[in-house]
Amino acid sequence: MTNKKPNELTALEALTRIKAGSLTSEALVEACLQRVSEREKTVGAWKFISPDQARKTARNVDKGTTDRPLCGVPIGVKDLFDTVDMPTSYGSPIYEGNRPSSDASAVARTRVSGGVILGKTITTEFALFEPGKTTNPHNPNHTPGGSSSGSAAAVADCMVPLALGSQSVGSTIRPASNCGVVGYKPSFGLVDCSGIRPLIWSFDTVGVFSRSVSDAAYFISILSRRQALRLEGNLETPPRIGFCRTPEWSLADQDTENVLKTAARLATASGAQVRDITLPEPFPKLAHAQGVIADFEVANSAAYELTFHRDLLSRKFVERADAGVELTIEQYDEALSIVAAAQAGLDSAMDDVDVLLCPSATGEAPEGLGATGDPIFNRLGTALRVPCVNIPGLSGHSGLPVGVQVIGRMMDDRRTLAVGEWLHNILKSE
């Protein structure tokens, strides 16, 4: 910890120093801005950043008390979240230069808690599939994933210790896997989504990125006002883990297969009880059902843009929205019924295990910047509305990160995070 530059500190490490008086928010923000200056041309994580504004906010924080929970920590905000003092374009030329009249709830909670909003990070178009300019910080010829591309890349590249993202399909877990950081999608509804551009209202969830599971838990504890989520101390006993290849396992490449098996082996060696779990009906139908719901609801949430600004929408977005328009209400309701049945059956499927260990992505970040990758392994956790955490620490054949996903029961976020931290400590030492 002592050899790290300020921008390389985790949020909790930085807070410890700030509260001890050995680091100021202004110095931390300056270190982050310097990193942005050095790397932004390559990484392209930011849509908007105002260094002077960030410095001023940091100085104001330093003049106050150190009792606010985020006390001067710099944070990136996905450009899907409204910000009253920064433009919010939702990744679309339709809203270029748009100035919201208020902050999103999560942004307001961040500010009142002493966080310094460094700027707005790149999102894909309306958080769907059309990518922005962001590259993977480990190799700029590869995608960072999406839709929270800029937030994941900014945290991975030590431009900020924390960033806000969202997930409606795979927009937190997949880019976290691709970029080698922690990504945490809490239980649906745990964090207020007011002021975030809706996409798929059945699943839209605030997510966060960090370089430690404790940081992610701490940040969400502030946003949700649930202090009990904070991780203090170690697990009393090693966890019970269900090794779940999921019904989509055939789409995993050798890298994903290897990291899942390695994680299971290391967890077993560290005392965990690991056993294979095969999800019964209707879980094999869940990914398709989630896709049907997504297309149907995208067509509705984008009704204005499709009607009045269709020429400014990407081909990918129009294709998905048009597919949603073609769906019947009977198809939509059937998909909702499948999802509801799976949600009701999850406790039984997870009998005698604390969490499921699943793939985060199909493999390493794909080469090229024209697409963000396949979210197939994220549809399960998103449809179930349960807590999901990407755990980094392992890599694929070319050295790019490949994460593993820890999935818990609905509203069992504290235990899911605790197991995630336990596993992260193991994988970091591998």
C-alpha cells in the first residue's frame, strides 16, 4: 500500500489516508487527473471531464470535516446518469449537450456523501450495444465491453478508484470481466434508479466498479443507505459454492472454462465446499426469455427517439427496437412468466449452497472495437434480479483478464459480497 501512487489506491485505502491526514482529496484528485492526462488518448474512457471543477470540489471537501463517508474520493459517473452540472448525452447524438435540471439519485447520494464527481464516462448508445470510443486498457485493440465501457476502463486504468455504471443485460459484469476489475450488480431495486435513462425497466439496476470487493460493498452501502453491506472482518467459515456452468456453457471458450475450473480448484483448496449444480426447468429458457423482455421494453422506452429521431439511432439499436415492436403481448407475458417461475425456484435450485460460481463472459475481451461482446452469461443473474459480482484475478491465453461471476440469492447481497471478497483474495494470490 505504501508504494502506491495516490491514484492507485483503492477507495478505502484512500479514505484511511484522508481521515488520518496523510492525504488530501485535492492531491488524490490531482493524481487521478494526471493519470487521465497520460492515458485518455489511448483509453478514451471519458465523455466529459472538467479538471478545474473537480479540483474546486476537492478543495472544498478538504476544508470540511472528514466524517462524510466518501470524503473526497474521486468517482466516475456513467453518461447514462443525469448530472445537473455536466452534460448528459446517454451515448446518443440526439442528446449531445443535454443539460439535465437535476442529479440522478445515485449521483446526489454520492455528492452529499463527499464524493468528487471527476466526470462522465462513456456509455454505449442508451446502454445497449452500439459502442463508444473506449478501448480496453490492457490492450487498446480489444473492446472494454459494455455498456458501462468508460466506467470499467477508468477504474481498471487507475483514473478513479470508483465508478457508477448500470446493468440491464450485462453492462456491469461483462466489462468488469474484460477490464479486470470488480463489478457489482446489487439486487434489483436496492439502489434508486431515479434520474437514469431507462432502457429495460424490468431489469435496470445501478452497478459499481472498483478494484476491491470491499470498495464496491462500501459504495453501494452508501447509495442504498444499508450500512450492513459493508465488509468488516473475514468469513467465519469457508463458503459453500455451487459450480454452475449454466445452460449456456457451450458458448464458453477454453479461457472461460479454464478460469472457472481454476477458481473452483483454488476455492476447494482453501476450504470451500464446492459441488456441481445443474439448474432445472425453467432455467434453460431464462436467457431467451430475458432477451424477449429486453427487446419488448427497449421498443417502449425508446418510443420517442424511434418516432422523432430514427435517423440518429444506430442500426443495432433500431434492429433490437424493431424486433421488440414485432413481439406480441402474449410472447412478452410468457417470457415474464418464465422469469417469475425461475425467480420463485431459485432458493430450491441453490439448496445447501451460499452462492453460485458462473462465467462472467464468454472469454477474453474480443478483438476490435465495433462490438462489446456477447452478454449471454449475464442474462441469468439479470433476469433473476439477484446480486452478481465479477471477481477478477485470472486471465486467458493472451494475458487479458477473464473474471468469474458470483451470484447470490435475492437481497442476500451481504453474503454474496463476503464470498466474493473471500474468493478475490484467493485469486489475487494465484
